[in-house]
Amino acid sequence: MIAMIRLIIPFLVLLPIESFAIYKPEYVVLEKTGELEVRQYPTLIVARTRVQADFEDAGNMAFRRLAGYIFGDNAEEQKISMTAPVTMAPESTGEGAYWVSFFMPEEYQLADLPAPNDGSVEIIRVPATKMAVVIYKGGWSEGSYDTHRERLMTLLSDTRWKISGEPVWARYNSPFRPSFMRTNEVMVPVE
């Protein structure tokens, strides 16, 4: 039996995230032109934290805080299901800080969620928004993010959509998945 488990575990890493029934926010595709998608997201609830760090370190630092919250580091010691994607956006002040967020599963209302024990984690409602999105496979380096953010901006420049906020980086897979198999998105609010 143990030998069979050892054979299966490496293949679990290769399964798509959808195989594990992880909640992902639903959206409506308003427009799709080549590699560019414009989506309408409903009002959502997120757990988020602000991290002042460089791009490469911000996600790791924030992930520990947010994972702590959903794994029971909260007022009710309640476990909350993991969701995807994990998003990261620069703070608009330009101070080198990022907001990293986990979406809360759709069955929760704001009042249902326990208070975080960590004062640097907050639970907020994000208003409905339209997002322009490009999808890419690959690693989590800042260089890769920058390349696809520039691609998004170039694609948007030929459309009627106007940017109305900061770009957001969305990561869908675990760090255990080989980087060439990871699904990522760069998105930006549009009007």
C-alpha cells in the first residue's frame, strides 16, 4: 500500500487545480479578442494583507499570514477552504508595498467570517468590477510578470477599454507544480 501511495503522489502535483475542487470566483466574459479577455466579476469577499517587500518576497510573506487565517488562526479557530487564485497588486502609493489576497469561498457573507487573530490580515468586500486579462503559463518571476503586464497593456491600447486601477497578478497553482505547468494571469480594472 505504501509503495502505491509513493507512486501516486508525484502524479498529484501534475493534476490541474480544478481536480481538487478549489473555489475560484465566477465571472462573465464580456469580450474576447485574441489573447485579451474582458471579464465582469461580481462583488467578492477577500482576506488580504499589506506587505512591504520586493516583488519576489512579498507573495511568500503574505501567503504565510493569509494561509494562517484560513487554516484556523482566527477568533473561532475555523478552517476555511483554500481558493484560487492568490492575487497580488502594488499599492498605489508607490511605497514598494503590495496587497496580497485570498478570495473567500462563495458560501460566506462578510458577517459569517471569523475575525483574524493577526492584525495585519483584514477581511473586506471588493466591489463588482470589469477586468482585462491575459493568461500565461510559467514561473513566478518578476521578469515574467513584467513581460505579460506589458503584453496586456499593449493589447488594451488597441481597444475601447480604459484602465481604471492598478494591475493585479493572479496565481492559480501550488508552488509544488512545475513552473512550466503553472497558470497565471495579469489583469487590470477597466471601464
